[in-house]
Amino acid sequence: MAIKIYNTMTRKKEDFIPLEEGKVKMYVCGPTVYNYIHIGNARPAIVFDTVRRYFEYRGYDIKYISNFTDVDDKLIRAANEIGEDVPTIADRFIQAYFEDVSALGCKKADVHPRVMESMDIIIEFIAKLVEKDFAYESGGDVYFRTRKFDDYGKLSHQSVDELRLGARIEIGEKKQDALDFALWKSAKEGEISWESPWGLGRPGWHIECSAMAKKYLGETIDIHAGGQDLAFPHHENEIAQSESLSGKEFARYWMHNGYINIDNEKMSKSLGNFVLVHDIIKKHDPQVLRFFMLSVHYRNPINYSEELLENTAAAFDRLKTSYQNLKHRREMSSNLNDQKQEWFDKIAELKGQFMEAMDDDFNTANAVSVLFELSKLANYYLLEKNTSVDVIDAFLKELEELFAVLGLELKNEELLDEEIEALIQKRMEARKNRDFQLSDQIRDQLKEMNIILEDTAQGTRWKRG
């Protein structure tokens, strides 16, 4: 079955047909690194990391590029406010980004290009647009001639006439048409800048992704992705720049994830509900945040609240508990000659449902539902009087593989140190001797050490509180 992708350009689901068989070229717009990333930045990082993982699971060779905007107005403002230079701030928050998204289970891109390290290709790109008369210099700035690109507005499904009504020329801009946008900005006094054919300055925001996508993936790519807020004007402008220069289609498929609300309100600094990932993962398991994000289809809006995250943590814990019960029972099971084929068939059927969900525009919400069904089936199997190692291994294998596709872990807790192991063993002996007072004392002692015990039908299990 072919993977179907909802293409923002056509506004419908389409079968994914790669430019080159078995390969995927994918570009994802990354963050502007002037602060720690917020939960809105985390969603595309998680969503498109999962898309990448599923392509890999399906056997594709994917080249995945995600950039850093490490010079722009926000970075310059931050530098002025705290008295540091732009490269220092960018370096610090790029490192923070990697720490945060790594905790969320996101793999690094094949390349994370930075604007400051790509200045030559950006300037060359702009110069070629000027040469082709798709751009012009005005007082040290360079602007793109928007009206000259006939298909402008095709991604956002807006006409040039509609866009013209809301267009304005801001103070200080020297463009010929209100719809034109900046490719190069002349330097202001004291700002970070680079030499160019048009004098000292720095790139506009939109041009960087066009130049970096072209360098690392070529003139036409399979998938371009990012948050819904980037569709216009950022991605619209990328299309205009790239296709004006190459004369070719820039991207075959456009993917955009939905917005995030905080307690049913749009996230914004002015409302004081601006939530940083850096702060969330101090209080919550980062894997729970990832699971929370994937529990909703990526194109739908998602509402974040502490209560919802806590509910998600409880649900995630149920899945992990089911997995741990399987691991525990495996040690007490044997290979039975009368294994029932129906269990293997049911596991295979659920795996098929998982893939069907993911093939349908990466519907992780439905895929997560399948994981719960697989977990429920495993719990039901463990009620059997005699359980087989082979059947349990089949459950474990599918849970591990399908969780890995979603970037989720079912890892065991870290090993207990010798003191805690000895206490657990002592408590088990106390229970065996029906010394329940001592057993309860040890349980309370372990609780103070942040170790929670669970007495199950399969024996005593533990987890960190």
C-alpha cells in the first residue's frame, strides 16, 4: 500500500511517489535560535521526526535537512538586550535545542545548515535572481519582484490582487511594489553584517531556506515541511524564489502541522502562556510530551494543559506496564507445543492496522490507538494459565518495533543500587514470612527513596516515582 500525504499545495491526499525510487529528499524549516524552543517548535520537530522514522521503517533511504536561523531581527535584539554578540547567543541556543529535542526522542537531521555558514550560497542565489530580473537592488537592499512570478499565491490559494489589498510599504523600506519582499537587508549601524555586491548587510528570512534546500537536496525536493504558520508568507516566498531561479517545481509535497493552544487559548507572550520545552521536561518525562503530541493527528490543532499531560502520562504508563508484565512473565514461561496460532494472527493483524494508519497521512492518533489494542491483547494473553515464550516474544517484538517507529521507548528503569536491591529482597522475604509490619516499613522506606513497588500477579515490580 502506498503512503498517502495530504499536500497543502493541492489540498488533498496524494499517493507518495518519490523523485527517485526508494529515496526521499525532505527539508523541514527549523527554529530561530534566540531562546529556548517553545512547545510550538517542539511539535514540528516531533511530527516530522516521526515521518522520517516511518519512511525508514518502510525501507526508504531518506535525506533529512533542517536548518537553523541564526541571524535575524530577534537575535540582534536579544544580543543588544544582554550585551552578547549574535554568534554566541546562536551557539548557546543551538546546543539547548539539541538537548531539548534529543530528550523528546528526535534524531539529528543529516545536516543542520546555519545561515551564518551559508552566506556564500545565499548571496549567489540572490545575485542570480537579480541577473534574471526577478530581483532588484534599492539603496543597499535587494527585493524580489513578486508580481513577476505568475504563480505567486498558489500554495496559500490567494491571488495577487487579494494579497495586494493587505500589502504595505513599511517605514525604511525602499521597494517598488508593496508585495515585493526583502532578499537582502542593508546593515544598520552596529549590526552584524557581511560583504555583498550590494554593500554590507544580511539575508532576508525567506531566502535562506531556498538556498540551503538547493545546496543539500537539489532544485526539486520530495517534501518540504513546517508549521502551519509558515505556509504564508515564508513557504510561498520560498516557492517564488526557487522556481523563478530554476524554472522547476521546488517541492512535490508540502506538509504543515497544526497550531498548539495553551488551556484553550492561542499561545502568545502577551497572554503569558508561552510554554518552553526546557521548563516542561524539568517536571515531566519528555517521552510523555512526545506521546501527547502524537496522540493527535499532526494536521489538527492540539490543546496543551498540565491536566491533559498528566492524563497522557497515566495512559503512557499503562502501555509501559503491559510491556514490563510481558517481560516479567517471559521468565516464567516455556515453549509450548500447543501454541495457538490465533495469537500470532491477531498480533499480525494489529501490526497491519498500525501500518494502515501511518500510511494514511501519518495518522499517529490511530496508530496510538492500535498500540493500546496490542497492549490490551497482551494483557488478555497473560491471563492464560500456560504462556509461551514464542507468543510473548512476538508481543514484545511488535511493541518494541512500533514504539520505535513513533520514537517512543519502552526501556527498563535504570538498575537499582545494591542497597535498594537488598531492601526489596528483604521485603519479599518478610512477605513470605507473613511479617507484614516489616514489609510495610520497607515499602515506606523505599517510597522515601522515590521507589514505588507494585505487587502484581506476576510478582513484585518497581518504578521510580
